[in-house]
Amino acid sequence: MPLVTSSPFQPPFYQLNGHAQTIVPALWRTGPAVPYRRERLELPDGDFLDLDWARLPEHRRVGTLAIVSHGLEGDSQRPYIRGMVRALNEAGFDALAWNYRSCGGEPNRLLRSYHLGDTGDLAQVLHHALADGHYKRVFLVGFSAGGNVTLKFLGENPAQVPPEVQRAVVFSTPTDLKGSAVHIGRLQNQVYMRRFLKSLRLKVRAKAAQRPEQVDLTGLEDLRNFPDFDDRYTAPMHGFASAEAYYAHASSGQYVAAIRVPTLLVNAANDPFLPGTCYPVAAAEASGKFFLEITGGGGHVGFAEGLPDGPYYSERRAVDFLTRETPG
């Protein structure tokens, strides 16, 4: 029954609630410098992904890779990603932080971009990383949207997950996308909603400039929440009939019971992005592989333990779960 019933995490005293625990790390954490080496992965459909590698010196490499997936409208340079990459390197692992289509600093080539259930691109990154035979063991780490993609990848077709993938850890993950989309649209969450929509609108405008005959900008500025935006743009651009169909297909909660790899989901009880349906307690209680830890605090992709630049519980917990002899 892998429900972690006691979490040691305690947020710093000056971050008084879930909003502060979300906003302070997002705005004031600078994060460590990571000497990435970028590789462009050309995809069979004519598009590309930008991969940022953080490899250890040859004498320290042990044939283990951690693939890190960022959140919605994030990228490999976000402080929470660089912090995790540093922690993974310090634990002795190579790390690969990949950027979703349109998130690496250059617009992608196709009409489609990325969405929260797009496990195909994660699979391409994974198989590319394994192709030269160097890595005998792979860990998956994901935050928020990247957590949903990771869980869905592990559970939607578990027999197809390469045997090298041995453990996974995800944080602040919206396992119920419809519920989360509605929840983040509440009045008290408008600061986050406006920030996301500003970034998404910029990308839609860039796509319209690239493909004016396929993207209609009429009413773009009137969209005020995720269900409306996803119904207008995300769903049709990625082959879904509606936002409802997209959420039903892409939500990872329906897949976690099938996960065969030891996997830990850490969601904060005060995460302002997540409704109660994003805490799959029953699935964890019934599973032998899927672990759920609900921390009392942490906000969304927060989990600071002291000053904004560190340390961070998410990094410490990820390394602990990935390295301990018996997962838990």
C-alpha cells in the first residue's frame, strides 16, 4: 500500500500559505548555473526538440541518466529544472532536460505544438537517449505538466516502457486535467491564469504569423480560462474534437494504477492549482508500484525549505527515492 502517510517536509516560516510557497520560489529563486550542451533532435514528422544535456565527467559517469520534464510554458532554464539537474548530477547521474515543442527558444515548425498528454515526444527523447547503449538505467523526473506526461507515459502502455526505465518521481502534478483547468480559473488564482494565458497567446500569435491560413486570431484576447483556450486552440491543433475530449484522453489519473515501475508522486495539500481529484489516494493504496506523498505545504512547484535559492525538498526527495534500495 504505497501511500506515504507521513511527510517530513516543512515549508519555511516566512512562506505562510500555498500562494506564497508557489510565488516566492517562482519569482525569487535564481537557481544554479548548469553548463548544458544543447542537441537538436529531428523528429520523423519534420519537427524538432531541443535537448539540454548535463553530463558528468567521463570518470564519474556510471551509466545512469535522469530525464527531466518541465511544466506548462516552462523550459530547461527554469530555476526548478536547473536545481533538479544539479541535484541529480551531484547524486552521480547524467541529466537530460528536454524542451517541449515551441519551448526551447525557437518556434516549432508544425501547426501543432505540445500538450499535457503528449507522451510520444517523451518516448522519442527516451529512445534517442538509449540508442547508443551507454545508459543501462534511466530515471524519469517531471514537474506539473511534465509530471502528467511522465505518469501517462508509464501507465498508458506499461509493456512498451523500456526496461532501462527503473524509477520515476513527479511533483505538483494535475492528474485530472479538467478538474485542474477549472480549479485554476477560480478568482483567487487569476494571477496564475493571466500569466499562463499571456505566454500562450504569444505563441498562438507566432503560430498565426507562421501559418496565417490555419490560425484564426479572432477572439484570442477574449479567452479568459483554460477550458476556453484549449477548446479553441489546444484541442483542434492536436487532433482532439474538444477540450473535453483532450482532458479525457490526456489526464494521467486514469493510468496510474497500471504503472509497473516504482513511481512517486508528491503533491502539496495546499497546491493552488490542484483540486481534490488530483490526489489519487485510492490508486496508491491499491498499487504496489505507485507511491503518493501529500505534503502539508509546498504550493505548486515550490517545496522550498529555507531561502528561495535553496535547499529544496523536491530535489532532496527525488534523489532519496531514486537511490534508496527499497523505494518509498
